[in-house]
Amino acid sequence: MDFKGKKAVIIGAGKSGIAAAGLLKGQGADIVLYDDKKQDKDELLKKLGTDFKGKVEFEKLSDESRENIDYLILSPGVPIDAPLVLELKKGNPKVIGEVELAYYFTKGKIVAVTGTNGKTTTTALTGYLLGKKYENTLIGGNIGIPYTEICLKSTDDGVTVAEMSSFQLDTTDTFHPYVSMILNITPDHLDRHHTMENYINAKLNCTKNQTESELCILNYEDEVLREAAKSIKAKICYFSSKTELENGYVYKEGVIYEVKDGEPKKVIDVSEMKLIGRHNYENAMAAIAAARFMGVDKELIREGLREFNPVEHRIEYVETINGVKYYNDSKGTNPDASIQAVRAMTGPTYLIGGGYDKGSTYDEWIESFDGKIKKLLLMGQTREKIAECAKQHGFTDYMFVESMEEAVDYCVKNAVEGDTVLLSPCCASWGMFKNYEERGRIFKDLVRDHLSK
């Protein structure tokens, strides 16, 4: 793709927008980087580098910048139906997202990982396992490293493992992974996608350009995915933690098996892994399936599974204080993710939840407590909504807190030996924190502060 002399307007000057501008400045494009929120321009220009010759605009896109656009590049946080986007589309630019842009410059094979939950852990684990065979294995995308930041480092004999959100997949066109995986689909981001059908279709975009010789890895227990598989051209590989498959990967009684023609062969006993919880065993099966398809030796896979450490903010062990274990699951930003975290706890639990309202419902989350939750501490925009739902399900052991500090202080004072404290908010972080990473790190800092007292 030749961008030389082409006008490219990038909407969104966050991490992804800056990385996209950084990529295009080396391609000779005429760049405009725009954000509807005011930022420190000098600070932004430092991030872009002294060789950036484009324009930076905030709050209102100038009339000059609106004219004769060749490429309109949307950061993941920018909806395709945003008023400005709809207006600029009238000039008939090529509208793409950061993933599509990065794909134009990617060499070698691509593994795309998506799903409502488990993406980050699975992306990191898949990259770790593939790194046992492929010297140049890159990991990026929604995992926190913009895809446009790493694509030029790709090589013909290497692999790029990219975590893909529905926002990113919404703006793909020619993006074509060698292996795709969809871990699960449950309601999320309906404030952005408007309907469940739109959300599902966005996720399925990672499979639309695959061929019969390539692989799509799906969760057999997800009815939406089993139905979707009928229209996917790629080979289908299922994994399951409940059903004994004829072919695929199965978790049963503490062991992960590879199954061919009904014959199961042990891959690993999950007690050898540092990952905990059934949902993580499902994530591991998806990663194993990708690695095996791409030729990684089974013994190297076992070695990688034993070595791999859980990613930050996903059921991450923090500390033990007076016999009470503390876990940070700040990445549990929707009900299904938080349900998995609750299920992974093995004893009485103090649960910290609440945050920004994405339009989710909380019935299944409350039902998953199953007598395990001693106290639910609620904060943020959704706290009243969650409390009302809890009451409807007969759960009344909740309280409101104004800050993470208040929540942690209460847990330290009241939890007893054998209890667990779990931050798994079931909601996005916006409104109280910049992002889920900041929320998780504040929680960990507060816990460790008490450890040192």
C-alpha cells in the first residue's frame, strides 16, 4: 500500500493514534492527527518525534483538514457512526482502523485472538508458546502495544500474535490472519455496537478472509460460535471444558487432552501450570491448538505452559496479609469475565466491584456468588444498579464505598485467615480511573502498603 503524498486523517490521539501517525510518517503521507479532547500539544509532539511533519489538531477539525482526505484512520475508541466520521465519509475517503493499517505492512503469519473474555491471557500465552519455535514472534494489538507500533518489525519467517477487540475488528477489510481464534461471545459493548448481532459480526470479521487451508479455533460450548462455524471457510478446531470431542482439545478432571479421531492424548496436568480457573484452562487449550497447528513440538508446549506467568490484572495474585489472599482482576470489565474470576476463588471472598455503566446486566454475576461472597463492596456509577440487582436475587451483604482506598481498608480490617479479597469490578474503569490498568495498580499499591505497616 503506497501512502506517499496521500492525505491521511487520524481520528483519536491516544496510544493507537500516535502509533499510527508514527507508522505513516515514515511512508511519506500528509498526516493530520486529531482528537476531540484538548491535550498538551508539546507533550504529544514529543511522543511523535522531531521527524513528524504533520498537523496536530484538537477539539475542532479545521476546514482545511476536512478536505481531500484519501485515508480516514479511526482509533479503536472512535465509533464508525460518530457524527464527525459520518460527515467526513461523504468525501469518500478510504476508511480503515489501526489494525487494517498495520496489516498492510505486516510480514509473516498472523494469529488473531478475539472474544469477549480471555483475549489478553490467550494472546500472551500463544505468543509465548510460538516463541519456542519462531525466533521473531511479536505480540501486540489490544493487549496494550499498538499493532501499528510493531508491524514494521515483522519478518517473512516470523509470527505476529495480535489481540483484537470488537472495536478494532469493526474497521477491518483485507485483514487476513493465518490462525484466528474466538474464545467466547457474551453481551458486551452494546453501548457502542447497539445490537448483539453487530457485536457478533464484528468479532467474526477476523475469519472473513481466511481460506480452507487456515485455522479457526472456537469454543465448542459457545452456541453462537457453533452456529457461526457453519459459514467459516477455514478449518475449525474446537476446544471444550465440558464436552468430550471427537477431535480438538478437551479439559477433563484436571488434565488437558489433544483428541484425534476419538483418541485422547494427555498434553498437561493443569496443576503444573501457574494459571488457575476453568476459563484459563480453556484459554490454554486455544493457545495449544494454535501452537500445534503452527508446528510447535508438544514437549516445547508443555515447557511453555509450565513457565508462563499470568498476565497483570487478570486474576493476578498480589499478596497474602494475615492469611488473607488478595487477587487483582481489574481486567474483569464485564459480567462474564468477573463470573470466571469469582468461580476461580476457592474460599470465602470479599468482592470489590462497580464502575462505569456499559449497559450490562448483572443477574448472572450475582447468581455466580453461590454462597461464596461474604461482602460485596460497590463503587462508581453502577453501584446502585448492581445493589438493586443483588437485592432482587436475595443477596444483601453489600456496601457502598467512595474509593478503592476505602474498599481495601475495609477488607484488611474485616477479612480473616482463609478468606480471599478479589478486585473484579464487572464494569469498565472510566469515571474513577484512566483505565483498568491504573485501577489494578492502585489496588495493588494499597494492598502492599498495608503489608508494609
